[in-house]
Amino acid sequence: MRIVAARTRQAIQPTAMMLNSSNLSSADYDPWSGTLTIAFHGGRVYEYHHVPNAEYSGLVNASSHGQYFHEYIKDHYDYQRVA
């Protein structure tokens, strides 16, 4: 008899990272789907799809979150408004 252990993915809950920006309020990232959720001051929320983890890391570590967002994320990935 041979026993095979099944591999399971642990559930990882995205955690919103508050951003110090005049336009962006927070960023949330789901590494399994590559979905980056951006909340803007004023209440608008957008999901950007198939965003690599490196882009999320770049955004949260940038000296200017807004500038990074406009240069590397906005208009580079498919997105939809969710709120």
C-alpha cells in the first residue's frame, strides 16, 4: 500500500495596505489570482487583473505610490470598477 500526501494551498486572506498618497487610499493584493484592488480617496474601488506580485511590491514600496500607480499599473492591466 502506498500513501500519497495531498498538497493543499493555504488560504491567504489579502490584507489592505494603507497608502500615503493624495489620490490612493489603500492597496490589496491576492497572489493566487493576481488581483490588485485599489481604493481611492472618495470611495472608488477598482480591481486590476493579472498583476504580477512584483508590481504590487513596487507599488507599496514606492516613494510615490500615486506616481508608481500611474506609470506602471494604470492602463497596463485589465480592470473593473467594483465600488
